[in-house]
Amino acid sequence: MTRIGVLSDTHGLLDKRVLEHFKDVDEIWHAGDIGSEEVLRRLREFKPTRAVFGNMDSGDVRYSLSEFYRFRVEDVNVLMTHIGGYPGHYNPWLIPMFRKSLENYEDPNQRIDLFVCGHSHILKVQYDSQFKFLTMNPGAAGKQGWQPCQTLLRFTINNEKIDDLEVIELQRK
């Protein structure tokens, strides 16, 4: 079993409450708009961290990360990017990747089981029945934007199962 903490859109702010909520996770995933090399460094010093750059990232953050990150945790294949969308409203450049995943669905090494993105600042977890994967957007962990609170996701991966999903809301100070 692997415990995961997911965040996005910190925009240069790593609230200490994020670290408190992620103290028991095995990995942290950041879905872009990190905002500073300092935030990325602090996350990596705290826990193993996987991340992609976002449209607002520049400099060292952008050059040290990729726009798309495909990886496997236990028996779950993950695709992470910053600007992704949600079922029925994906960014067009993702559709060929999603179609290829669907065409190779029986091959566990080719398909996408979990799609993670950020950008919208809107927390959303939804199963996509067309492409047969779960989508997750953790909302925004930073304070930039219009959202009423900072949000994070925490869950476990146990073989091929995604379980124990928790939405964490941090009230703005």
C-alpha cells in the first residue's frame, strides 16, 4: 500500500498545514504552478515528490520538470500534467494520448488508470467512463485565486485499487 498526497497551484506558498496533512504519506504529487524552486525543494526534502511544471512556472522550476509525467505506482498507471481539464472538457492535445490508452486498455503497461491535473483551482474527482480512468484535480493549495479555501487530496493505492480518498480543506488565514 502506498499513501499519496496530491496538491497543485501553490503559486510560491507552501502552507505548513500541507506538511502536517502529508506527514504520513509515502509520496507527494504536485500538479503544477509550483511557483518557486524553494517550494519544490521543501517538498522534496520532506517526502519523495513527483511534479510537473505549470503555465505560471518559470526559471529553474520549468527547466527541472516536464509538462507531462507518466509513471506507475504499484499497479496504477498515472498521467500527470498541469492543464488537463475533466471528462468531456479535456484540452485537445490530450485526446490522442487518451485514445491510445483506450486502444491498449488490456495492456496494463499502456493504459492510463489515473489522470491528475491542476490549473483550474477547482477540486474535482470524477471517473471518465469514455476513457476508463479516474481524474483528479486537487484544486489549489496556495492562496492565489478566487477559491474560498485551499484544498488537497490524500488517498492510498493498494495494488490496482485507489482507496481511502480524502478531501482536505484548509481555511484561509
